[in-house]
Amino acid sequence: MPKFVLMGAGGNLGGAAADFAIEIAKPDDQLVFASSNLDNVPVDKVKRWQDKGVEVVSADYDDLESMKKAFKGAEAVATISTWLIGDRRRSQIKNAIEAAKATGVKRFCYTSGAGAGVKANKEEDIPFLLRDHHYIEQQIYASGMLYNIQRNCLYADNIPLYFAPSWEFCGGKWLTNSKGEPNTVYEITGFEPASHEEIFEFMSSQSGYKGELVDLPNEKLEKWWLDRGLPKDVYGDFSQLPMKLCIGDLLCSGEMVANGCMLPPSDAVEKLTGRKPTHWKDAMIKYKDIFPKTE
């Protein structure tokens, strides 16, 4: 009975991965879903998983022993990186790699970022958001385990959830800088590209918002937000601002679009899931109720 462990099952991406894992699991597969805080996972969701035969456990990237306990006897472990950009996130996945090796896990899976395979002489030449992913990928390659790496683009949900709430704060403007084979890296993109301009126009047309998309150089965009108190790292105080990304994260979101990290379109979603990828408009429209509106 092969055992498969999914870390981070309590999160948004992890929850979607968990549901898909149940959907494709074979009758003799043993699934283990782990979360760092089971109290934050809805009780009905946990029950639904357990009713499907899933073992739901507590395991934390910062707690090596909890992961060793969860990973024991596993054929493969899938990890989803956290939002703790920097040394903390690197340490967390290094812990997971160590726990996997110590318990004899054969294959290690990781959700990375599109463009993390970039070649660079020094880390400063790598886009901010990709530095951790680039570093972690090197640790995975060196581990000796089989691996699968899924390099995801910026999630479509980020625009209505993280960027759009700031448009009114910015004076009615969007300020922008615009089934796996072993040992395989998959670049996850949609079947057609979409620009910030197209997305802004679509969202505005759906809600009647009268706004403007303004393209700024990195330096001006950085100064604009820092002058208004946007934190420089994920540990700062975001409570007084609609923007919930630290300045490096915000700037890199545009930089990765501008330098082509999100291209080209691919069939990876269909290849891995057997489904056509969701069109970006369909991904956006489910958030229509929170689109900015002109009063």
C-alpha cells in the first residue's frame, strides 16, 4: 500500500491539491494530509477527508520530528512553500528534505515559482520572489531523492485579492511595473497569455469601475509604496494598508511578468490533471463581488 504525504493541506493551494489527490487516488493508496495547525482547518473539511480514508495529521515545517513521524513509510512527499519569504522559508523546506531523507522517502515534490530555473552568477541577479525557490530547488537536486518540481506562475487570484483592493487607495489607479515523470520540472502556465492591461479592462468592465492603469519604473513604484508605509518584509505591519504584499514581493510580481517568467503558454495543467486549464476570465469572475467599483 503506497503512502503519499501532502504538507500544507490546510491552505488554499494545499486544499485544492488535497481534493485532487483524493480524486485520482487508487484504491490501495494511503493518503496523509498534514497541516501545521489543524484547528485552522474547517471541521467539515477534515471529516470529508477522513470519510474518504485519508489520515489527517499535524506536522510543521519548523518541527523536524513531527515531519519524520508523518513521513515514515512514505513513497513520496509533496511540499507547498509558505509565505515566509527569506531564511525562514528556506529553512522550512530544508527541514522537510532532511526529514524525507531520514525516513527513506523516495520522491520529493515541491511547488516552486515560474522562472526559478534562471541562471545567475549571484543571487541578487535573480528576481526577488524566485530567490528562495531557486535556492530550494538546488537543495532538492542535491538530496539524491527523485523529485518533481512544479513551477507555478503568479496565481490569478492574486489580482482581485491582493492588487485590486489597492486601486482606490492609489487614487483610482493600478500602479504596476509590469502526472509527473520522475526528475522532471513542470512550468505551469495557462493556454494563452494575458497582460495586466487586459485583466484591468476586463475587471473594470464587469464592475463599472472607472480607473486607470499606470506603468511606473521600479524606483518610483517602490518609493510610492514605501512612503505610505508598506513593509519591506513579510513580518511588518500591514494592518493600515490595502496592499498585503511586502515591497519586494510587490515589485517582483511585475518584474516577473516583464522579463517573461510567465511565458510561454503550456499544456502542463492538462498533461498533469487531464483537464483543460481554467481561462483567466473564469478565474477572475468568481471574485466579481469584490471587484473595485466607482461610487
